[in-house]
Amino acid sequence: MAITPYTGTFGRSELQHLLRRTLFGCTPGDLAHFNGMTLTQVVDELLTFSNNTAPPVKAYSALDGNNNPDPTLLDPNVLFGTTWVNTPREADAAAEVTQARLESLVAWWMGQCVEQERNMREKLVIFWHNHMPTHLGQVFNSEASYTMNQLLRTHCAGNFRQLIHDVTLEPAMLYYLNGYLNVASAPDENYGRELLELFTLGQGSGYTEADVQAAARVLTGWTVLEQSGGNPILPQTIFFPFNHTQTNKQFSAFFNNTVILGQNGPDAGENELNAMLDMIFANDECSRFIVREIYRFFVHGDIDAVTEAEVIEPLAEVFRNNVAAPDQVRTVLTALFTSEHFFSAAIRGCMIKSPADLVFGELRLLAQPLPDPALLEARFQVMRDMYWLVDYAGQNLGAPPNVAGWPAYYLYPSYDDLWLDTSTFPARNNSLLGINYNGFTTSENTYDAASANLQFKVDQVAFTQLLNNPSDPVMLIDELVDHFYVNPISQSVKDQLRQDYLLLGQQNNSYWTTAYNTYVADPNTTNMAAQLVPDILRWLIGDMQQAAEHHLF
Amino acid sequence: MQRRNFIRSMSAASLGGFAVRGFGNPLFAPLFDRAGEDRVLVIVQLYGGNDGLNTVIPLDQYGMLSQVRSNVLIPSAQVLPLQGLNGLTGLHPAMQGMRELWDLGQLSIVQGVGYPNPDYSHFRSTDIWETGANSDQLLDSGWTGRYLNFEYPNYPTGYPNATMPDPLAIRIGGPVTIGLQNMGVSMGASIYTTEDSLDLSGNIFLDPVTADCKGSKLDFVRTVQQQTDLYGNVIEAAALPSCNLSTMYPTGGQPGAELARALKIVAQLICGGLKTRLYWVSLDGFDTHSQQVDGNDTTLGAHALLLQGLSDSIRAFQDDVHLLGIEDRVLGMTFSEFGRRIKSNSSLGTDHGAAAPMFLFGSKVIPGMVGQNPEIPADTTWNTNLPMQHDFRSVYSSVLRDWFCMEQADVDTVLLDTYQPLALVDPAGCLDTSVHQLNQQAGLSLLDVYPSPFVDRTTVRFTSDGGRVVLQVFNEQGQAVRTLVNRDMSTGQHTVTADLEELPPAIYYCRFQNGARQQVKNMLKVR
């Protein structure tokens, strides 16, 4: 049975639903861009990616004796303004160098998110990062963490088996789950277990404890090289046959009693890994598991028997039918996002925003101004602050709570409810208010003088200029409500917002129209009512940000 | 101009005009209400699976241990022997603080705690420990969530109220996970600090929720929002600086500083007069697959720092509650999702294992060691795990019966089966049952099941507010096994008969939903 395609109206609210779940929020510009396209056209574009952007560059420095920032005092082998990703750190490099590069990496990553193109790539990078996480602080290797992020980008809508294969041998993963220490004399089961439990088959699917141990033995012998001839090199995965378990690996009845023949020689690790992935992917549980992961991330936490039968199983079949296809994941996602189920009332608006969705959605919606690309240091500082803002709201990207990712994506039965509790609720609100009221500032003491002392604050008037009828107070409130909330807002609440804020307690709508038009015509107006317009909008948005409704999407 | 800012700034919070409650203020302690003197449980969760063999070290097994885990083994001369155990058992050298508690008679060690058919997944095993499930059973409620539902069956309808103005449970420094959930209701509040962060008095977003999925989700967000507001007030008011007297807490960069910060808040809130029954704190990092110990000195390294942090924090907490004069009301308990493998690996670490010791601490524990040193088999291989001596639910059963003063039959209801209690806590000093009766009546009862226990049929009485009423019976696994009502009903009281003749004898949950209001009551079917 195939999944039922969506045949209903594809109007504004359907487009909003699709974009909110696949981008970070949905801006007036996004809606205008996709306006008039068919569902298939929109989904095609959302799954079409340009080439990867330029890598992170050095925009960090250390203070000299006179308290002046000097880039040659921190990571001196990399020139200011050039990328560090191809320059190995010295074997005895100070932790500050790794730290600076990791901050540069996350700032770069946040830049990709907040300046995302109109496609799903950034959401998918976080999806895969949640599915097969590595922890920046625990791996503490900037170059390996960059290549891992690149790997997730490259394969984000590609072939899942290829992705799993590459992740297994990626230095950051070998470090994170101890694969680099997994040797024949004393196998370390950490990666083998999570490969089966969290990455491919799922806990309780039927594999045994002996399978975990056999998988660990298949994976013995890989490690990471960071030196060659006494010189530092970029982290490089290498296979040492003498550390590999050369005996046969017996798997359980769940895998049809497969025996992976023990091999020796330089290709033994690669051959046995491929044999094991073939064995795993031949099991239907693998396709079901990964489809459930996709579903829980993008659609809805709880999967009931009907959804399992009518959504998960058909998509799992699509997944299996494309097991060797280079765009396997893209095909599955296309089927999901063009399905009747995805547009059903049963799931629309019924998810709590992740902190990344909440913060980046707000930054994009309110058209947060960002530093010019030439101002490297300013960009670095602002994007790094965004990283901490998402963390403050409850999601430390690059540092998930553990190898299972964030509980909101897997923990039965509460799922996305787990983003919200009595401690994260005020933090989430505060992060939104911070965007609206405070914005971002750069430090006064920078290496590049042009980056110093800059402010990047949301311009609420400029934001309303992106709407259709900002000078009409009734329509302005209607439009803001439409952009902010998925739940309906009653006319009486809208009237109160209009009167309390836009009309300053007055009755006549023309009060706002006159003030707004006067301000827009001349921001330096001396008309006192018009001078209040930016503040009024800031207060109005600040109020709307704090509604419970704003947490749903 | 209405500028509605719900979020309090730091300065606004410190100006919050809430009366300070506590023992010293008789105005806030109604006569005969002794609930504020009731007992408190502090759960310390050790994430990652703690290596029990390097925590409570069986010195009589040293010969075998040095064969199977020599690279992580603590030199026997450095182990801290426990008085009264004939030199056979000792603590990791980093655990001076807990050794002091042992000497003070405030520590109970339960050996070999686990469950049949152990699961080696962090996530599944954590789930099992938090829900009290069997290895092959999926439960959607936590054991403490079910306990709190037993004590406060009307929660959250009509809460907070005079009998229970405070959160039933407080999680400090992490999310409320399944352990504190009951039938989709979170029975606990989560905080990081004691600052009151929300004031909803100007909120105008109060439209009725719609009768669809996004409406019920909105209802959930609003519940959290209201709890944040209300509980923020009482927590900030209770967090008196004078309610921390110990100078022993680790701080700054010292091991355990984060756990100590959480335990300090616990002491503060108990002393400040909260009626909260349960506090849940945690320490992360016990998944020591590699570099568990320092290669040059096995008494140092990651695990030593963790144990030192745990031990020093708990020692300081006990010092604090002693100085505050509340120690007889407070019991602590540690748990971790599993122990680690007997045989170490070559990464100076240990892989996932099975049974491990648990600690109970407090002035009312029955001090000593329950159970035996684990025995290391001569033929230990990579697969060999320590067998279980005590089911973890026997520990829970003891705590519920002897610390929370429950009848054994009620304990069995909460734990979904009978588990032999152990002698861990002195049962003397339970408050009289009127306190419990008061708790059970607190809040607004929308739903009653009578009789329960019942054999085939029972009567369900509920109060509708008008509109759609859904009344369903769920089994322990959270599956709806009967829908008794699913239609619009007039405002007022209604009764229906639940005929469950065909269902097996077990505990069922009757769940009532009427718009945004919901309530769950137990129903026990017997032969």
C-alpha cells in the first residue's frame, strides 16, 4: 500500500505549515517566493540544494600586553580571514586554539541556519546531528567536527547506507563513541551498540546482546591518525589489520544467523563493515526505524497503529525500494511532504517548537539584520551569540544531552512536550524578548576596527514594511497573528491588541494610520505620535511573543 | 499604554512582594496541618551507568578482580574500608564524605540491585528504572508519578490549593522525565534556579482552546505557563538565604559543584517550608567506556572525580539538613541505569553491565550493608555480568512503605506488583493518616470510581462542564481498553457503569477529559 498523496487545496495555510516544518519559521518573503507554485514544485525546490558554502574562517584573536586583539597570538599558523579547516593544529596546540576553532565552527553553522537558503538542508543537518550525534566538547577536535558537519550536509537527502558507512569511519564519530580504541584484544562495544540501537534498527527491534558484541568485533581495528612523520596532519581514519578481530562473527537468528567471515589484510575492516551494513539493511526493521525517526522529527511525536500502517510502513517500503539510490532520503521525504497525512488536521500546529525552530524562526521572521560578510569579526561575534541564545532556550547544538540526541525526538510518550517545562518556558520567552528588544552587539575592542561597537537590532518598522497593510491597524494585527500563531486568536483579543498598542487606548483607527504613514515618510519626524511608532511595534511584538500560542508550529 | 511583560527581570524578581513562609511564621501554617512536616525523598540520578565494582569495592574478591580488571582496579591499600564489615568491603578512595556518613550511621548500601533480564541500552534501562517496568514491559508512567497520583489523586485540577500550594515534586537542573509522569500529566516542576521568572497577571491570550490536536497542545503549553507563574512565586519565597548553613558544599570548579548547587536548593526549599514531597537531582558522566581511570594512577581520573563530586555533595547536604534541624524529614537515594561490566576493556574503561549497588542516605536510614559482596566468577569472560541480588523495585517498595508510610496493598498498586520490601528505613515517626486523607481530598475531584477494588463492574461518577466528555479505561501499558463515554454531556454530575467483566484482573486507570480539564483515577479489578 502506498501512502495517500495530498489532493486537497494547497493554499496559504498549507504552504505555511509545510515551510514551518521544513525551514526555520516562515517569513513574508518565503510565502511570496513560493506563492502560486504547486505542492510538488515547492517540495522539489525545498529538496534542491546549491553547492556547499565557503568554510569557516579565522576571525578570532588573543589580547596582547596592551590589551589589543592580535590574531597572530592565537592559532598563528592561520592568517586572519582565511579558513582554518585545512590547517592541522600542532600536536601540542593549546586548548585555546581548539576552543577558538570550535567557536568559529558553531558561529559558521549558526550563520548557515539564520541565512538559510529556501531549502531543507539546515533542518536536515540538525535532523542527522540529532540522529547520529557527535559532541563538540567531548570530541574536542575542530577539524574532525567540521568534516562531520560537512558529511551530514553532503548526504543530508542522499543515500542512508552511504551516510551510515561514512559516519562510522568519520574521525569525530570514532572519537565520540570510542571506535578508535576498539581493538581485537579488548573490543569496546560503544559504537557497535549505538549503531544497532540508535542509528539503524532501534532498541527492541530484535537484535541480541551477542549481536552487539559481534558488531563491535567487526568494527575492530579502526583508529584516527593525527601525525605523520612527526608532523601534525588533519585527522585521518586508518585501519590497522593487526588490531582487527580476524575470527568469524556470528550473528543471531534476527539476522538469519549471518556469519561475517573473519578477514585479514588491509581491506578486512572495509569489507566486513560493508558485509555488516548489507546485513543490517536487509532487515526491514531498519527502514521502519529510520522512517519513524524522520516522522517524529518533522511531523508528530506519537505514532499510533493507524499511522504505523498508513504512513510508516508505506514510507519504509519507499525507503527499501530505493535502498541503493543516491537520493533515497529525498524520495522518502518527497512522499512524506506530499502526503495527505502531512496536511491532516490531526498533526497541523500540534508540535512544540524546538529551541532552534523558535530562535531561528523568530530571527528570520523579524528580518534580524546581520553584519556584512566583509565584517568577519562582527559576524563571528553575532553568530556565536546566536549559538548561546539557542542554548539558553534549551538546545545546545553540537552538544546533545547524550548519544540518543534530544529526548523531545525520542522519549515516549511526551516527545516534543519535553522542550517545555517550568524552567525552559521563561528561558524561551526571554530569548524571544531578547531578539525583539536587545538584539546583538559586537565588542568595543576588535582587531578589525570596522567590526567594533556595532549593534544589530531588529527594525520593527522595516519588518512591518514586508507585510501587506501595515498602516491599517485591523489588517496589521490580522497579519501579525497569521505570522505568529497556528492557533486561532479571537476577535476580542485582536481588538484588545489593536487598542492597547496601536491606538494607545483610543478608538479611531485613523490614529494609527496617520502616525504610521507619517513615520514611514520621515523617520526623523517631529510629530510626537509618529515618533512613538517604533516603540509601539516593539511593545506589541513583545507582548505577542509571550503568548502560549507562540510555542506551537 | 499596556506594556505587558510577563517576564520578570532580575531586579523585578528580587522586589517580588511575596510573604515569606516557613516554620517561623504561624500565619502560614494552619493549625493541625502538619503536611509541612511530612517526609521528603531526594533522588540522585547518576546518568550513564555507574561502575559499582569500583564504587563499593569487594576486597574479598581482590584476587579475581586483579585478573579481570587490573587496568582500572584501585590498589587495595587505598580503598576506604567500611567499619564493621571486617575489612571485606570498602569505598573508592575519592568517597571520604560518604565514608563519614557510614561512620555517622547515615548510610545504607544495597548490594547488587538490578532486574531480571537486564537491558544494556542506556535509554531503555533508564526507562525501566524510572517507570518500574519489567524488562519486557513498556509503561507510560513513572513510579514516582504513580506514587504522587496516589497521594494527590485530583492533581492537577484545582492545584495549587491551600492543602498543597507547592509543586508535588521539583526537578532541579534537568527536564522532568518519565519517572515523574502519570498518564500524560507531569507531576513535577523543573527549575534551574529559585528565581521567580514569570508574572502572568497581564496575560490576555486566554482564548478557549480548540477541540483538536493543536488545541490540546496549547492547553499543555498554558498549563506549563501557569505552573511556572504560580510555582515560581512559592519557590522564590521559600528560598531563604538563611536556609543554607553548611560550609562543606563543593563550589566553583570543584568536582560535584553542579550537584551541590542543586542539593543546596533542595535544603533551602525544605527549610523554607515547601510541602513538596520529592526532589530529583542528577549527575552526568558515568558512561566510562574509556579513560575511566588515569593510566598512571587508577585512583585518579574521570570516575574518581565523579565519585568525589557525588560523595562531597551528599556529605555537605547531610551536614546542611543537620544544621537546619530538618534531617529527620529527609531521605536520599541514588540510582543509575546499570552497573558496568566486570571485565574492563583496553581503553582504561568498562562497558555496560548489570546489577550495581545503591546508596540510601539520611539520619533515618537503617545503617549498614544489605546483601553480600558480589562474587567474581573464576571463568569471567567479556560477557559475564554481576547477578542481581535485589530487585530495584524492592528498594522502591521499602521507601514507599517505610518512608512514605503507605499500606503494603497501596504500595503494590503503585508498583504494579508485589516486591519484597527490605529493611532500609526506620518506619517509626510516620505522621497520622489524617494528613494523607487531607492530601487525597486536595484539589477538585471531577471523577470517582466506586467501588474499587471491584470484581466485574464498578460505577464511575464524574462532573461535566458541558461539551464533549471522553471517559476511557486504560491498562498499565497505556492502551485504551474501553471507551465508556465519548459525546457531549450536559453540565453537572453523571454516572456510568463500567463493565470490565471480560478484562483480566489488574490495575486500570480511568481517565476523564472534558475540554481542557482532565483527571485520572485508579481502578483495581480483582477476582
